[in-house]
Amino acid sequence: MDLLGVSFQEIGGADLNVQDVLPGTGIDVWGGDLLRVWGPVTAKYVSAYYFEETYSSDYKEEYGPGWATPGQVRLDFPIAAGQGFWLTTADATSVTIAGEVLQATDNKVSTLATKMDILCNTFPVDINVQDVKPVSGIDTWGGDLLRIWNPVTATYVSAYYFEETYSADYQEEYGAGWATPGQVRLDIPIASGQGFWLTTGTDAVVEFFAPAGIL
């Protein structure tokens, strides 16, 4: 299971679609691999399976390869920039997600109170956990939880936001940031296209800073 994310939009500004997740080598073209998009409002997943042949809901039209229901009915739902999803494959594979890079001002992502949200950096660059910057609604004393999945260890690394963070020996104060429950500041990379969970006690907004060269 890999936690991925979308860092692009359609040319012109619309959200990408599940069909814009383009499988590379290794994908099972007969429904053996599973893409799941979490809905924090419904607290359910929307599941999609990849098939070499997909059809309309009445099976009157064939659309060719794509993500579909188990019955090969082609799916059509958006995945917005900043939204993450799970991809589970039987074999090592790759996917390509292409589109238009967002404007530097389109870097904010919202979460819902007490809900689990899968987020992703809104720009296609590697970042650090400290580059996830709270805008509003974040508990500055450790009440909210950010979790980064490690597919190698099959465990999560957890981070809590504090107004004050410290070095491992507590000899130095670094100011606000993501840290352990004991307020030791964390330094965790988040790769481009990697998703992560954020659970907040209230409706919240976080932002990602645009890399140099993005307008």
C-alpha cells in the first residue's frame, strides 16, 4: 500500500480526474490493483480498479483502458491538487500524474474538524514536514496529528504541532513546528507526490510554500 497524492490541476484550473492517474509498467490490467480515495465527509473510500477495457454503465459503449468498478464500469470523479489517495498493487509499478502546476497563491488545503484527511503537497517538489504551515484552526499545543506512512516499515511517523519546539537535548528552542509529543522538533522528508494524513480538532487550513520559479 502506497500513499500518493496529486500536485497538479487540469490546464485551465479544473481538478484532475481519477483517469488522469496513468499506470506505468507493472499494473494489472484486469482489476487486480486498487486505487482508493478517502472521503472525510462520508468516512468511506471510493474504490477504483484498473482494466484494459472499461464500459458505460449500460455496457453499450466501450471506452478502453481506465479505472472502473469491479464490473468494469468506467469511473469519473475528481482528485483535487493537495488530495492524497491509496494505491495498492500486486507487483512493483509506477504511475504518472501530469497536469498544470498551480499558481503560487493556490497553496492552501482545508481539513474538516475531527475528520481524517489525506493531503499532499500542492506543488511537485520534495518538502520537509516543517514546510506544512498552519494557516488557521491548528491546535498549537499538540492536539492535532500529522502522520506520514512509511511503506518500507509499514508504520506511521507521527507529528504534532506546537508553538514551541526544542532540540533533542532541550538545549535549544526552535519556535513553532511539528514535533514529537515531548516537543522535540522533527525533520522528516515528504517526497513529491507522497500523501499523508492530517487529523485536526477543528476545521483547519494548511499551506505549502511554492518553490522558486513558480509564479
